[in-house]
Amino acid sequence: MAKSTISKALSKHPDINEKTRQRVLSAAERYQYHPSWIAQALTTKKTRLIGLIMHHPGSGFFIEIAGSVVAGAGGRGYRITLDFSGDNPETEREILLDYRRRQIEGVIIAPSLKDSAAMLAASCGDMPYVIIDHYLQETKAPFIGSDFRKIGYLAARHLLELGHRRIAYLGGFSGYPASRARRAGFLMACREFGASIKTGWICHESFDAAVGEKQALMLLSKYPELTGMVCAGGTLAMGALRAARELGRDVPKDISIIGVSALGNISAVSQRPQEIGRLAVDTLFRRMSGGRVKPRQIVGIELDIRGTTAVPPISQDYKISRTAARAARARTT
């Protein structure tokens, strides 16, 4: 049998009838033959690879997106090349240039917070891409993400409906549009319920768990009257939970904590990351095939109430021991 016939049979070329194809496949299985991926890519001009670039590997939100993307791509016969930019635009640029050299067919990316639409477009060149999570103003690429203002609003409203009125807000990077939007939603809900929020109850720094712990230690030691905390990220909520336990505050009996896409038993606003991943894959494949795509898709959010929120205690006059307060101040200085 000619090499060209074998090659066409393995690649399911329409010139080969089913009987011949089955003969070739049986022989290939008998001799444990596997076609060269590189040779096939050179012939078809398709690597059957798509890229996925995210900030950090420790986020439960991004882990769930990755799982959904892998499943969606696998169902189409594609594999994922996964990279982390560390929120560094230069690292992101290097990854994208490498993708283009290796002829990655398309990429799903959570862009750096320091990115611009023009910077990302230049790095991707003619490689199709879809943006998730962080929207870039003036981008021409399709975006799949959440309504960040609604996230902050829904988290705050949950605590307010339980009866809380003394609520702190732990935000991420103050310059991050999603952080500003979540804070705006939080304040909107508080105004609707007549809750007066002190300026000192609002903190911004980053999304790290250690930062969440530091901020919560400071807030709970300085403002013992607080009964609730809205955290703009899952890792911030984990840090706040550690701080409350360190100070001997029972969660949720003494202090209620709600996060965003949090893991474990932490109550949260779910951004439905699996749906974001599914839509991102669908949109990317449509774009790769030249089909029409929606420029912006906002995934609905929902409350995921677990074990860290409850009605506030009757008394809000808490007594934190001098030893615990001293330890908290030492941690935050």
C-alpha cells in the first residue's frame, strides 16, 4: 500500500474509502504505530493546540475555568497549553510571542491588569484570542466575564438582609476596574439599606490571602464593632477567616465573611467560572473558523451560601483581649 494512501487514511481524507481506512487503522493498531504530530501539523497547518494564560495558579476561580477549557477543547480534539503571567505584561508578551512561533491556533487570556487593548493586540498579532475576567477598554477582541458591580452589590445585600449594618470591605488592587466596580456595588447596597459605612472600614491593597489576613486583623482590632466583611476575592476571604480565628472571633457567630468565588466552606458570590470557560472555548473556536462572535458576554452570578454568614449577634460590643489586639497591631505594622 502506498505511503500516501496510509497517510490519507490516518488523517481521514475523503479520497479514502471506509474499507481501506479500516485496514490501515487495524494495521496501525497491530504495530502500535502513532502518526507524527509534528508531521501532521506541517501538512495540515494545524497544531490542534490552543493556549490559556492566567495570572496565578493558586486561584480557585481560574482553576475551575481551566478545567472547563480543557474539557471543551478536548471534546473538539484539541489540547491546552497552560501558562501563568504572574500579572506581568512582559511575561505575558513573551508567552504570546512563543505561542505564535509554535503556531498555537488561538488563545484564551486573562490579561495583565497593566495591559492595554493595543498592547495585547500587538502581542497576539494575527492569532485569534478571547479575553476573560479583566475587560480592556477599546478592545476589539470578544470578552467573557462577570458584572463586577453586581458582585459587590449581591455580596453586601446578603449580609444586609441578614441584619448586618457594620460591614467592612476588603478590596483588591484599587486601580483595577473590577475592584472599583465591586466597591461601587457594595456601597450602593449599603446606601439602599441605610447602612453608614466608615471610610476606615474599606481597604485596598491586593488579592493575596496574606493581605486579606493583615487587613482583617487591623480592622477587627481597630473596629471591634464590625459584624460582617465583604471580600472582593476568594483568597482575601480565606485570609480574613484566618484573622478572625486568630483573634478568637467565631465565624459566623461573631463575624460573617463573604467572598467571591471562594473555596471550602466560605460563603461567596459565584462567578460561575465553568460557564465562563465553556463560553470562552465556544467563542474562540468560532473566531478560529471565521464565524461571527458576540463582542461581550456577561455570565450571570449567584449566591453560594456555605458556613461563614449568619445573622449578627444581639450585642455588637465586642471585647478583644489585649494580647490578641497587641498581636494584631504587630502584624499590621
